[in-house]
Amino acid sequence: MAFTEKFAKASLRVPELVIPNTRLDLTKYAVLASDQKSADYWDDVKEYIGKEPSTMYFVMPESWYGEGFKANSEEHQQHEDLLAANMKFFLVNGSLEELDAGAMYVKRVLKNGKLRKGLLMAFDLESFDLVKGKAEVCEAQLKKQAAIRAKLPLECPSIILGYEDKDGKLNKYLDSAIENEKPYYDFDLMKESGHLTGCYIKEEGKLEDLSDILLEINGDGNAFSLIAGGSDLAAAKANWDRFKRYIPSDQRLEHPARFTLVELVNSNDETLPITDAEDSRFSFDSRRITKINKEHIVPNAGWNI
């Protein structure tokens, strides 16, 4: 059985990641998950980043919404309106690098010094109902986030799914697989929030090994539990359910909108459960979910690139 089939049995797929060019300021590029922190925090972050390329301009902080999930100011509404245009511009001007299919092994040193290890993979939204521990998302928020996602060429979620691996078999393998590899990125996070390292795994032999381990962990398709990012996961599912009605059935299996980017973390990890105070979930890696028309790209609006 090919590794792609094994991943599929585990409700997973090897993603094609989009990451920033290393010439950018990576500390400014990575921002906290959009469902964390106050409106004032995000206003300060946007001022700190200025016109540098950043996932700040790919996400809409939830605290910038008011009643009925409507933007609480004209400035915040404009930020939402420009999300898709920002992504398209950075995709075509060389700020972002589109990688071949591969998994990213990420290590986050939190501000408290603890280390969390995770594996970035694409999760099959057709297996949404099998994920344990999902909380209900209010209708207004779900409609808003699904509508935004439908317009975007990239997704930049902060979804964490847990898996049960008491012996730490997956992370032990990953540590050995990258032992002599240079990290693809390695930088400090903003506001003294810790450090992020990512090692890219694309060799077929290693992906084959990963598929065997993940199939063993989640072969029945229902071993994942939601740790964080529930609204992102629900919005991705809602968008796919609406979108797939217009896609021929023979094209649905491989369509990029059928999947969403997730970080797989051992449910026994010492950094769990996650709290907002830890500032431990960041938006950095992205994944393409729709094609773009390069003829309709907005011009450089003063970006420092």
C-alpha cells in the first residue's frame, strides 16, 4: 500500500506548504492564533509589524469583532476586506515560497521554557465528525469565518489535534529522522513568546515510515481529539460542505478545499492543556486551498519588500 493510501486511512494527507521567504523578518511574519488575546493586543501587534509581510494580514483577530460577529471599527473591517488581496500579492511577488508535498516537524519553545513538538499535516474534513472534543461554534461566527475562508487562496489556521501515543513513538521517529537535517526555519517569536523551529520532511522513505506510524495510531479514523482551533476547524468543514456541491464527484477526493492544515500533537505532551497565557499557538505555515488569477492582483500598497 502506498504511503498516500495509508495517510488517507488515517484521515490525513501530506500537505503542500507555503512559507515565507527567509529574507523576510520571520519574527514579524508569525503572529498568535487569531482566537487569542484582546483587541488592544492585536492593535499593538499591527502597529509593531507595520508594513512588513506578515500573517497578521492573513487573519482576522476574533477580538476585532463585536455583536453579531461584525467588525467593531471601520479600520478592522478594512483589514478583513483585504485578507485575500494580501495573500494574492505576497504569493506572486516572491515573498512566499510554495514547497513540494511534505510534512513539517515543528518544535515550539514556550515562554515558560517547555517544549511542544508537533507535525503539520492536512486533515480530511470528511472525517470531521470523528474528531473528539469539539465545542459548538456560534452560528454568526461560523458563517463569518466560513464566508471569509471561501474567498481566500491560502489557509493559515491554528488547529491542533491530539493523538494518543503514550510511548512517544511518532516523536521519537521524527527526532531521529531530522537528526542531521538543517531546520527549514529557526527564529524567535514576537513579544518574548518563545522560539519556533521547523524541519521539512519530504523524502518518500521517511513519509512511508510516518504513514506506518500514523496508520497505527489512527488507523480507525477516530483517534484524534480537538485541542485548540475549534472555530477554524468548523469553518473549514462548513466551507467544504458548501463548496463540494459544485465539484464533480470524481474530483472531490483530491480537492485542496477538502483538507485543512493541522498540527498533530501527542495528547500526553507536557505543554497540554493549552492556555491563552502561554502564547503557544502561532500562525506561520500556510496551505493553498484555491487557485488565483494573477491578472487580478492588487499593486504594492507600500509593503516593505
